[in-house]
Amino acid sequence: MLEFIQIQKSYGATRVLSDISERVEAGEVVVVCGPSGSGKSTLIRTVNRLESIDSGRIIVNGQDVHAAGKDLNSLRAGIGFVFQQFNLFPHCSALENVMMAPMSVRGTTRAEAREQAQELLARVGLAHKSQCFPGELSGGQQQRVAIARTLAMKPPLILFDEPTSALDPEMVGEVLAVMKDLARQGMTMVCVTHEMGFAREVADKVWFLDAGRVLERATPEAFFNTPQHPRAQKFLSDTH
Ligand code: ADP
Ligand code: MG
């Protein structure tokens, strides 16, 4: 589903991604963790070309994402991305936020988009909030609308960049519950998150990034119980 092949990226003289070669199979859930500034956001943002790469290749569903001449809109339409900041349109209802992309990008009819959006809002537990504007919703509810909006494009792969980090603690659980639900239904997911409980419960693999390198890739059980790399050991003992 997703393959990084010898990815290198620098900002000026600073190397932020070093020789990254990793694979994600269809249906897998990968949790990416590591210290702040280790390159987690940069790495997942390269997948839908929110960031460029200096060398290497990224293959999503057989397509070379960074090949010249790729249509960015169609590329991004097939890769879901959930941000820390939800970026909902403030002047549109929850329902309209979910309806918009299928109508404008896929040419879905309004009636069809509406029906699908209703179903997706129900799936994230927000059927009763479909007419609310983002400002009338809590952070957790807004993030669930953002996930429904992503699902509306039926992406085979969803990337999450710290989707619960901007939330008040009492709202983290409701967003993780939606993500766990997606994981159990077989969605392919790459999640940058500090929620190690989520990693233990649903990840197939954990990647530990430090200074732009994947220093460890392991099952959650192995990673949390017997981390191999000293930096991973230190990261786990510092954070937990
Ligand atoms: P993480 O998500 O793990 O906290 P990032 O991917 O955001 O890390 O950042 C990795 C490194 O790249 C950091 O050293 C950061 O300061 C640097 N960086 C990120 N974005 C830029 C940018 N636009 N220009 C210069 N340096 C950047
Ligand atoms: Mg980040």
C-alpha cells in the first residue's frame, strides 16, 4: 500500500529524513513515535506531497507519488490526511463540511453526498450534530467531523498527524475510539501519535524515529516491553 524507498530530505544544511526505507501493507496500522523534531510530521507529509523529498521514492498503491507530472489534486484525493488542527470550514455545517470534497473533487451529486455524509457522521457518533457549525462543536467533535470528511473520499490510506494533541484530555478518548473502530474495520493507517495506549491496542507496527531515522520498527509488544535501541529505551522511560 505504501512504501518509502531510501528517502532523504534536508532543510538547508539540516538533514531531517535520513535513508528511510519502510513498508506499510494494506490493512496495517502503523504508529510513528519519537521525540519532538525527529521528523515524524515531515515523513508523513511527504506521502501526499505536502513536503518534497530530495531523493528516494514513495510508492502508494503502485504509484510513484513524487514522479514529475503527477496531478496533485487526484493524488491527495486518494490519501486521507487528518491534522492536529481540524481545518473545518467555519461557515459550513458539519454535514456540509463532509459533503464538500466528494461533490467538488469526485462530482458526486448533492443528494448522494448528503446521504453519505449523514452515514459518516453517524459512524463517528455525530448524527445529531449534522446541522451544527464547527464553532458550536467541541474540539473532539470537530476532529470527528474532520475524520468523517476524510472518509467521505473513501481513501485506501489515511495518515494522522497527532490528531488528539490539540484536544482537552477528556476529548481524546472519543477520537481514539473512532480511530480504533477504523483500524478494526481494516483501514490502512499511519498515525503519528503520543497515545501509547492506542499503539498497544491497535498498532500492527511501531516505528521509532529519532533525528530523521527509523531506529526501531517492532510490534507494539516488542517495542514497549523490550525496546532494543538505547534512544528508544530513553524515549519510553522519559515519556512513561
Ligand atoms: P516532528 O513532527 O517529529 O516533531 P518535524 O517533522 O516537524 O518533527 O520536524 C523535523 C525537523 O525539521 C525539525 O528539526 C524541524 O525544526 C525541521 N523543520 C520542519 N519544518 C521545517 C521547515 N519548513 N523549515 C526548516 N526546518 C523545518
Ligand atoms: Mg510533528
